Amino acid sequence: MVVFLHGFAGSADDWSLIMEHGAGHFESYAIDLPGHGGSVHLDESDAYTFAGAARVVVESIQHVASGPVHLVGYSMGGRLALYVALQKPTLFASLVAESATAGIQDSNERKQRTQTDATLAKRILETPLENFFREWYTQALFTSLSDEQREKMISVRQRNDPTELARSLEGLSVGAQPSLWDRLPELEIPATFIAGSTDEKYVNLAARMADLCKRGQSAIVPNAGHNVHVEQPDAFFRCIEKHLARYATG
């Protein structure tokens, strides 16, 4: 089974096209992360933290799978996927992290990012979500999205609950994420780090993470930016196929 984790402001539905591609090739399952989709107003207050979200992922997987699964995550979901794979290695057969990072190593930079995301979370609560996401998608990370792709994402993301989204942004911020760089050599399973060719920062991060993992590799998708599986779904799916074939052959 392949399990998918979405990015910030997304939901399990973000993976529908990739899962359709995979029908007949592999069994798949997508999880709504805390504060997103159907996973909102959770009783456990720590669910909106890295440790709590990891628990949600683990419990969801144990509910649907009897053995190790292949874990795929994008951006925030990719960071969480890497964290969970290191915390519960026996649950996973392999890992794919798209446009992700192992965290911020410098404590001052991490603190600054935490403060920046707290400001963004406050803005979510004070601004109509459509306006927030129109600004959000002007970031350099997303310049390679087509106008149609951008408008579709804004339309879908503004349906989120602002309070839930703000909680998730703060709790699952890269600033709140423990730095995992020193732990990457512990990862025993095959790991593929995907990045879009125009997303230079994450191309470099993918190569660096791959080098530190025992069975790591990077996959760079041409003509794509940060959101590879949306911008180039066919190429992204081929990356997944190659990754699973690599796992099957050891």
C-alpha cells in the first residue's frame, strides 16, 4: 500500500489524480492531516504538533494496513513523512518526500521561522481566506503554476476552516519541526527525494538529504516548481513507479 500525506492547506483529495494513475498498479490511501479536510476540531490538543500529527498518521495507517507501507508526502506532508519514518521505522517499506526538508539546523533561524509563521497564522484569522491565498500563491515557490492551476488551488483552499488552518500552520511549521539532519543516516529504507527543476532551493535540499541517507536518491522533475504532483502529474507518477520498482528489486 502507498499512503499519501498532503501539504499545508490541502487535503487527501489533493492526491486523487495520482491515486487514479496508480489504480491497478498499487493500493493507495490518503490521510487528512490535523486541521485539514475531515480532520478538524480534534479533541487532542497536541494533534496540531509534529508529535501529535505523527500519532494521527500512525494510527490511520495501522487502521488500514496490516504490514509496512510506502509513505509519500508533499511539502509539509513530506516533512512529516520523514519525521514519522524515523520515529516508527518498522511501519514503513519506503519513503518519498516531495519538495521537503529535514528542518532548520540553526536554532536562531528556527526561532525566526516560528515567529514568521505565527504572524501568518494570525493573518489567516484576520483576512478572508481567498485574499490570503492570493497572496500565498505569489511566492516564488509557486510561479511555475499555470493560471488555471493557481485559480483551482485558491478556490479549493479557501474552503478551509481558518481557525484550524492557523493552528496547523503554527504547530506543523518548519520552525516547530525538530531538525532531522543528524538522523538521516539512521534511515534504513529506500528514500526518494523529489523536487521540481525550477525550485532551486529544494533541488539542493533533495540532493543533500539523499546523500545523507543510506539508500537515498533524488529525482528532479523538469519544467516543475514546488508542487510537482500538480504541475507535472505524469512525470511525478513515473517517479513513484521507479521508486517502487527500486524497492521491489532491493
